[in-house]
Amino acid sequence: MRLPPRPRPSTKSPHRGVQRNAALLLVVALFAAIFVASLHDADALEAARLLFVLPIGLAAFGFGTRGGLLAGIIAGALVTAWNAVSGADFGPLAIASWASVFVLVGSMLGWFIDSRRRLEERSTRYSELSLDLFCRIPATMINTTMLTTSCTMRASKPATRAEPPVPVASRLRWR
């Protein structure tokens, strides 16, 4: 017997769009501030180039692999622009090494963030499915009063974020 498909509730936050816009604004502001600071103080160039990792990490955290990769490319382009504007004497190998580090950091951090999000979604989905399966076990296998009570509680009171659902298995007594 095949169970009918059940619509899945959305696990995404309703404020996700606002958070992404705020993260994008902060990334752009950080890139601009670090670039302007590196133009005004050539002695602090090493620190300024190292600070480019902050907006790269923020973009990777907010937008995943694509955001980290794009932020790494932008940071590499800003280091190249700084080299051209300030008249510094960096060779192409130095610029390529910094750009490759930025791209590598952004893409790897974004990949880790995406992997974590996929794992979290799968874990949530499996948890929901396992709780639903307990409500479909034949009554001859378990104490029917406990099953009825737990399935009724599950259907009448949705789980909130502050109060995680208690696994149904802990409330069941096997015969």
C-alpha cells in the first residue's frame, strides 16, 4: 500500500529575502570600504587584502557557493584595480595568487554552507516523515490508546521552534 503524498511545510524563514538583501548590502559596503581604505593608505595593503575575506565569507554564508565564488572574483578584480590605480608594482603572478586564494576561500566556504543546509533540510524532512510513519503503524502492533493520543497531539498542535517535538517513539509502549 502506497501512502498518499503529503505537502511539505516550508523550512525557509519568512524573513529570508530581507536577510539576503541586508547581507548583499553589507557585502557591497564592506568591499567599498576596504577598497577605499587601501587606496588611502598604501602601507596597510596587506591588512586590507586580508580584510577582503570578511565580505567573501559573508557572501558565502548568505548566498552559498555561487555567492562565495562571485565575491572571490570581485575581490580579485578589486585587487587588480587597486594595482592599476595606485601604480603599485605587483606582477601578474602576485595578483593571480591573491585572486585564486579569494576564489578558493569563497567557493569552499560556500560549498560547506550549502552542504550544511542540504543536510539540515534532509534531517528535518526525515524527522517529519518518521513521526508521520508512527501514526500509520497498525494498531495491533502497539498500544492503541498511546498511538491515538500521540497522533492526535501531533495533528492538533504543530511543533514550534521554541519547543521541539518529542519523538513519538519515546511515548509508545510495545507489547
